[in-house]
Amino acid sequence: MKTNHIFITVVAVFFLAITLVFLTFPRSTFSEMERRELASFPEYSHEKLASGNFTKEVSQWFSDSEPYRDIFMTLSMQLKGLIALQRSDEDAITIHADNTPTAQASTPVDPDLSGDGNMDEFNVTEGRDAKAKIASNGIIVVGNAPNARALMIYGGIGGGDGYAAAANKYKETFGSKVNVYCMVIPSSTEYYLPEKVKGKSKAMLTTIKNIHSKLRSDVKPVDVYTILGHHSSEPIFLRTDHHWAPLGAFYAAKKFADVAGVPFKDLGSYEKKVIHGFVGTMYGYSKDIAVKNSPEDFVFYKPKDVAYKTTYINYTIDENYNVTAESKPTSGELFYTYKDGSSLAYNTFMGGDAKITQVRTGTGNGRRLIIIKDSFGNALPGYLCYSFEEIHVIDSRYFTKNMKKYVVDNKITDILFANNVFKAYSVKASHYTDFLKQ
């Protein structure tokens, strides 16, 4: 009986301590693990109170901004990790692909890579027999710390008609004066999914081939699927993030330069930079401690033998990601600086997405490029400073100008659609074609 009293007392003290922390300690405002601003206390109004929205938003604020949120989530993951170590059925995986987070939604030229649709699936041997387990949100975690890799399940079959239609419409609109290219970027799942769970994810190659088959003959496909496959033994994808690694983007940029017929420099013309201890978005997506305990080097490359100047128009966006204001053109750095261990290392490229970027280079060849992209495309511009006189980077979520006028005013000669396969699969053509008439 005495033991029961001690146990009840310990439990009561524990829950009292947790309650005091939640009620009295400063609320968290940003989650580095989830890489987002947390809910803030709502503004009061009689209308919101009467409708019930005020109390609903207060409840959301209270649960979303608990003190030491990242610490408690990490402790929870560690506990789950310890439980998982005691399980004997680690390979008994159940996938719910419809819960897979969409990448934002965040990858050299061989003579046989013509981009004509003659693409073959790659069978990667490295890691094909590795253990795999299901984590949160339909993420498969392959292997164990310190070298675990998190993979997003792809559920698409075919698809991408809207993406192809948008590229076709741009070519129809601008005619022979502007070259139009279409790049679909696969994710790491396509190359590193262990053999025993191959059937859990659909083939991205099917979607890429379908998109290429729907392009007009004068829209140029950029086959990065094959070039990445030939280099899959290199660190072309990040293990702990949904984006490709900068090295993967280098090979993709090289393939694009070949298709576009512009100069391109090898990695010897770049300064290698490293951010150590990087753990990216897949930690927050998977909520798996093995991912947190598998930090990696974020290696990127800065051009060193060409002059370039970067100008930004920065957008202000609201909580629903709508643009509410924009800045005047402002000079800035193409590469932002982050410390070792920062989860924001992928923002090295231009500091993020909510902006228009213009890079003027010392390459005076008269070629001026627009990259219409999602966050995967952020890693491309730095490799094209030797290839184009100007590079304009436009995120398809935030562009507010008229594309026809923008192309004419900036004397654009080339437009590259560069998006990850998750977005290319499902996006509507109007997502891009509306820019032509807004």
C-alpha cells in the first residue's frame, strides 16, 4: 500500500510540474525542427467570440506554442526510438502514401542522355538490402543512425499533363524568340528505396515520361532523371531533407546547359563550402529519432571565376502565403551564410523563396534566363553564372507581375520550368498560365 502511495505521489508531482511549465513558462514562437512560425495568441473581437472562432484560435495557440516544444518532441521521439529497438518486426512496413507531405512542398552530361524519352529505371545496389521502417506521414526511414536516410513515398501514376500544358502555352505565347525547357526533378526515393519495399512507392519515371510525351516538339525536355541515376553513388541527394543536395543540382544544371547550348564549367571553377551537422526537413516530417541522430554535411559550391551581382525584390506574405507587399529592388548576396548545425542550410541559396531574384553576370553572351521553380530550383542559379548573361529566378507561388511584360522588359531569351516531380504531377496549367494575363 505504501508503494502505491509513493507511485501516485510521484505521478502527481510529475503532472503538476508539466502543468506549471505549460501555464507559466514563456511560450515557444518558432520551431526549428518543423521550420515554421508557431501559432500566436489571436486578436480579440466580439464577432470572433460570438462565432466561437476566438476560443478555437486560443486552443490552437495553446497546443501549438507549448514551452520547449522542440525539446518535448525530441524526448518523445527518443522514447519511440527506444521502443522500436525492442521490436523484432522492423521490416513489417505499412505505408499510407496519401499522407505523404508534398515537397515544396523541399537535384554531368553523357552522350546518350538526349532527353528524348529513352530513360530506364535505375537499380541502385548500395543500400538495396538495408532495413527500413515506417515513420510518421508515410515516410520510410532506411538504415540506422548515424547514416539513416528518410524517403518520401510517391503515389502518382502518370500525371503531369498540366505541367506540360503550361510549358506548351509559354512556347505558343513567346514563339521563336524565347526557348522553353521543361525539367522534372525526381526525389531520392526513386534511387534509394530498398528492394524489399520497392512496391510501396510508384515509379516517378512514369510521370516524367508522360510529361515529356505531352510536350510540343519545340519545347525542350531536360532529362535529369538519367544523369542523376548515373551519379547515384555520389551524395546527390540529402539523407535528412526532402531536397536534393547541391551536387545533384550541379549535374542537373550541366545537363540543362548542354540542352540549351550554353557554356558550362566543371566543379574546379567553384569554391567548395561546407555546413557541418545539418539535419533537414525529414526530421520534422518523419518524427523519427534516427533521422535527428544522422546529421550530414551540407556541401555547396560558389562560382569563383566570374563576376556576378544579385538583386532581390522581396515579398511580404501572410499566414496563408498570400503576397501582401513587395520591396523595391535591393542588392544582396546570392549565397546566404548559416552556421554549422543550422536546419536552414538549404536556404543558403537566395535565402528562401518569397522573392524575385535577378543575377547579372560577367558572361556577355546575350542569353537571359528565367527559372520558374519551386524550392528545388533554388540550387540551380549558382551553377549557371558561366552560362547566361542574366538569370531571373521566379517562384511560382509568389510571382505578382505580368509575365509577358516581364519577358519583354528584361529581354529574356530562355525560360526553364524546374520543379520537383510531386508538384509537376499534380499542378494545374493555370498555376503558371495565369501569370501571362495577371
